Amino acid sequence: MVRVGRALNSNFEQLEQAIRERAYQIFHTRDVDDGDALSDWFQAQSELLNDVDLEWKEQKRSYVVEGRLDGYTSKDIDVEINGRVLTISGVHCESSDEDSDSSEHGYTTKRQQFIQQMTLPEDVDLDKVHAKLHKNGKFKLSLPKHKHG
């Protein structure tokens, strides 16, 4: 089960800070005439974020967001709703020991993360939103419509 909440995600704020810091590093390493702040931001974003392909579907009684989130666990995924803005984000860190040779010992961390945001239609019943990440990496978010009548 993936946690569904309604508070702003602190992961989003941390990610934004990491992008800001990387964009600043890019700015300092390039020639003044070779780019601009927006290009630096987009480059930092592309370096720090993974692409995920989520598909939005409208059905008779609900909306569904589906996609593959390979490499993530349900604990890595946050689904949050603030007002009518849906944010789906994920952060996964993997640490491993590596022996570079017999006398040195190295430690590496692999980090993958993503964030997707969209505005929800007015007829979504925000109290009945349900998300699940299957062991095979398939993600499904169900957003039931309000019952009229």
C-alpha cells in the first residue's frame, strides 16, 4: 500500500533545494555567454530526476493513473493531494560497498527520484483515493468520482 496524504511533501522541498544547488554549480562552471539561468535549472533537473511514464485514464466511475515504477518500493512513493493538485513523487536510495582494490574500500549511493504533478478534476472524491505499487513495479492510483444522485 502506498501512503496517500494531503500535506505538502517535504521531499519536494528537498528536491527543489538540490536542483537549486546543482543549477548554481552549473552556473559557476560555464562561461557567462554560454547559457542562462533557466537552461541551468533544466540541466540540473534532468541530472537529478528520473523520467517516469504515468498514464491518466478516465473511466465511468473513476480516474486511474497507471505506470511502471521499477526500482521503487511502496515506502519510496508518496501520493499527496493539496487542494486539487495531485503530486506523485518517489525517492529511492541504494547504498553498496565496493572494493576498488584489495587495499581500498569504497562506498557508493545510487539515488533515483521523480515527481509528477497534475490538477485533479472537480468530480474526484478526495476521501476515497487509493494507491498501490505491486511487487512487479506496476503502480496504480484510483481516484473515484463523486456519486451523483
